[in-house]
Amino acid sequence: MNEQLLECPICRGKSTLIHIGTRDNSAIDVYRCHDCGTKFLNAANSENDYENGYMYKENRLSDLDIEQRLQLFQRDDIRRFEMVGHICKGKSVLDFGCGFGGFLKQAARVTDSYCGVELGKEERDYLNNNGIRCHKTIEELQEKVDVLTLFHTFEHLSEPRMWLDRFSGYIVQGGYLIVEVPHADDILLSLYESEKFADFTYWSAHIFLYTMKSLSMIIEENGEFDIVSAGQVQRYTIANHLLWLAKGQPGGHEKWDFLDSRELNKAYEDKLRQMQMCDTLFYVLRRK
Ligand SMILES: [Zn+2]
């Protein structure tokens, strides 16, 4: 596609138009930076009504009840807890963009205290009615926390530098910021080049798809955090990828679950990690 003059908002490098339209907005295009590899949109969709169920409408999950939605993401919640449960032990934890609290329910087993921030009203009401403190905005928080988690949230924020700065103000010295975001170089895009997957995954709500280079860059530039670990995780299985490649459809991890063995998934994840083409980036940062 054509060379464009659009400047990368992360590193100011040159970019190329890589995809016309997103799945929900034909007027928003996707660009990829030549230097840092970040994928970004030429305009963010300011219409997204997160407060009134946008995430579930958009993901066609509106028909599911809350327990079914929690069930759907439980695998991620358990994986995240396995990865950072030891950091949360005996600490105060804030999950920013906590949804229906799937991760908080896991973390509650070991934390000293926990709460969430969530724009979605249904989610917030559900949590507060079930004894889990949930705020609408981070500014409502009266105290600093030991651990702040961002699971698939940071990519929705249009001013990442400002937000990193803001988050650092809510974390105690020596506390942790944990960031999980989708990876720009997911193998379905970067090597398999699945057009169907590209049409599906590029979305006006994902304002940035980061690479390790670009995420590390803005963290180092911010200067308030040490990077304790930075790595890649594979959320979706080989069955999911095979269905994308064979039929151009999502859901292979459920439809072709005969391939769903722990050994096979781990071997595939290890290979993707070696190639730096997992679907997810996972950072643990310590506040200086
Ligand atoms: Zn860049």
C-alpha cells in the first residue's frame, strides 16, 4: 500500500497504511510505524460508549448473562493470577478496566485489599452490589495502591504517555504496574497474513497495537518505572489459528477443542515466543 506521511504518535517515525477501515468503522484506517512497529489509527472513535455496554455489544456478547461473560474470560483471569498472584500477596491491588471483576475475584484469595476502576455502568453496579469496591474513574481513589493492573486496557487509551504518568501517581514507591496488551506482531498478522483475521481484529477501540520496542520506549521515556520483566504470552491456541487459516473464522479454540492439549498449546506458545510473534505482551514494572 501507499507510503503515507502520518507520523507515528509513539516514536515520530514514518508509517505505512496497512489496513483500510476497522471492523466497526469504515472511516478509520490502520497504520504501521516503520521504526517501532506500532500499529495505530488515523483517528480514534470518540463515539465508543464504554459506560453503556459498548464492549459487550461490540463483541456480540450482549445476550450472555454476567456469569456467562465471566466464564468466557476465566481462562485469562486464571492465567493472569498464576503470573502475578505472588506479587499481589498481602498487597493492595487496583485493577483498572476490571470488567466484571474476573481477575479481582482471583486476586482476592491473596491480597490485603482490592478494588477496581471500570467505566461500564453494568459492571460497576454488579461489583459494588457484590461487595467489590469499584470506581468509575481513578481520580475517585483516595489512596495509593501497591499493585495496579491493566489487562487489555492500555491499548484503549489515546494518550499513553499521559496515562502512564497518571498511573505512576497512584502507585506507592516500590509498587508494581502490570500491563498486558495485544501485540502488533501477532503471527496471524505478521507471518500468516490472515486477511480475515486482520478484518476482524483491527478495531476502533484499539487505538494502539504495541510492540516490545514501542512499549519499552514510552516506559523508559516516562522514567518512573523499572522494567522487572517484559515478555510475550500466547492467549489463543493452535486450534484457534488453524480455524482462522482454514475457514477464516474465530472460535477455533472452542470448535476444534480436540487439539486443546496442554502440551501442544505450550509447545506452540514456546515456538511463537521464540519467534517474537505471540498475540500478547506482558510487562511487570516497578515504581521507582
Ligand atoms: Zn513508531
